[in-house]
Amino acid sequence: MSQPEPILRPFNWSDVAPITAIYAHYVKNAVVTFDLEVPSETAMAEKFGHMVDLGHPLIVAEEEGRVRGYAYASTFRPRPAYRFTCEDTLYLAPDAVGKGLGAKLMTELIAQSQAFGFKQMIAIITGGTEASIALHRKFGFEVLGEFPQLGYKFDRWLDIVHMQRAL
């Protein structure tokens, strides 16, 4: 029996709980985020509400009625001169990793970011997270800089890799 094809759709408010649960996994178990404590659903709703208000790309991957991942692009920095530059974010449910869903989300995120009017996309990735770096390379991102020991999580120092692509 073949796996059902995931549906990519816009964010809706009922996604806050499953998105928070996906993110919580990475806060607790991985270095891909530098958050040390899981944000509340209220905090996540506020963050996503801000992106909704701005009209920024915010995509949810759903399979058989379950949220399997999400991606968004939002302004890189708050100053007006950065208004055409976005930073991407993409998270998958742990059991959805390695099945091509990240590439589907990235394809749609890039398309929606271009349609929104962003001209550059920045990725800020924890050093050593090769799958994330490889996904970005696949979509034309180039490494522009590596910053050693910028974060400290799970009793170790972590590097940051900055990548960029034109939209």
C-alpha cells in the first residue's frame, strides 16, 4: 500500500497545538533550535499570528488529517531596510523526516516567498546538521559564513552556518 501524498496548505489556528508539539521535540532532543525551553502554545500562536498579520508565507504539511511539518519565511530583521529579505524555517514531525517532505515544503516556501515579494532568503543553520545544510544546497543556497561556538546547548558549544539564495 502506498503512502498517502501530503497536502500543503496555509496555516490555520487549529495547527498551533501540533506545531508546538513538533517544535517541542526539537527543543528537547536536538540542536537545530537554540531554544532551551519549549514555548507555550500561546507564545507560538502569538508568533504565528504576527506572520499571518504580515501576510508572510506560512505553510503546513498535512497527511491523513495530521500535521506532519511546517515552514515559514519571515522578515530577516525588523528594520525596514531588510523588508525584502526573509529567513526560512522548516520543521518536520520526527517520523516524517527523510521522506521528501522537507523538499516539498521548501519548494512551496520559495514560490510563496517570491510571490510575496521577498528578494533574498537567508538560512541560519546549526553547524553539523548536515541534512538541513544539504536540503538548502539542493535549493541553491550558498554558504556565506560559519560562526564558531555561538550557542551552548546540551553541554556543548554549537556553530552556526549562514546560507543565502536569491529569490
